[in-house]
Amino acid sequence: MITQKITPYLWVEKDAKAVADYYLSIFKDGKLKDFRKFDSDESGNEAGIETAVIEIAGMEFSILAAGPLFKFNEAVSFVINTKDQAETDYYWEALTENGGEEGSCGWCKDKYGLSWQVVPTEYFELIHSDDPIVREKAMKNTLTQKKLILSELK
């Protein structure tokens, strides 16, 4: 049953189940909702395809493993709004280990090349503060960081 109006579809090269398991290992509240394999006759793709549907953070994502035709890039990314520095650290470390990479200003890529920004919600209070000194310091310090460190942004 479809439960949301728009569902992000993630195209990966192979092994939709492994990709689903990877994200479910990071987002502990997630669940695998569906997994299917289609052979070449069913899919029209010489190698066949696999699909998976996962739910993480209350949102469904579909995964299509159908070959190397398309790759992730920064044009599409996801923001994880974290409650505190510990949760920021958790997601940052989970996404950048085992082949992920750090970017700047809270941006990183996971091992599949999908872009994420890991942002403590308090960050938005700082950059939208009524106090221009607070806003300026937060923005200036953001530009010097990879993972966002709240104590340095204040």
C-alpha cells in the first residue's frame, strides 16, 4: 500500500537488498517493507533487476538495482535534522565510514555516493537568530567545518 504522495527512488548499480540493509543499519527505526528480484525476461534488463522499499525516519524510499547507467550526484541530497551533537556525530560517522567521504559545511557522502547534510536543529536557530553577531559567527564558522560542531558555531 502506498502511504506517501512522493517517494524518493534511489537507482543503484546492484544488490538492492544490500543497499537496503546498509541504510537500515544506520537508521535504527527503519524497516524493510518489500524486496523483489526480476530476471531478465521479466525486467527487460539483460542482468535482471532488484527492487526494495525501506522506511526510514517515517519516510519510504524505493531502491532500484538496475546497472551502472546512472550515478548519484550532489544535485539531489537529503538532510538529517539531528537533536544534538551526539546524534550528529552518530550519523556523520555512520555515513562516512567504509567508503563514505566528508564534505564541508555538514555535507558528506555515503559509500554509495549519496549526499547527506547532517545538521543539528539548533544550527537553524543560530543562522536565523535576530542577533546579527550570532548569525555571522555561525555562518563564518560553518564554512570552516566539515562535520558541524555546535559548540564551535555558538
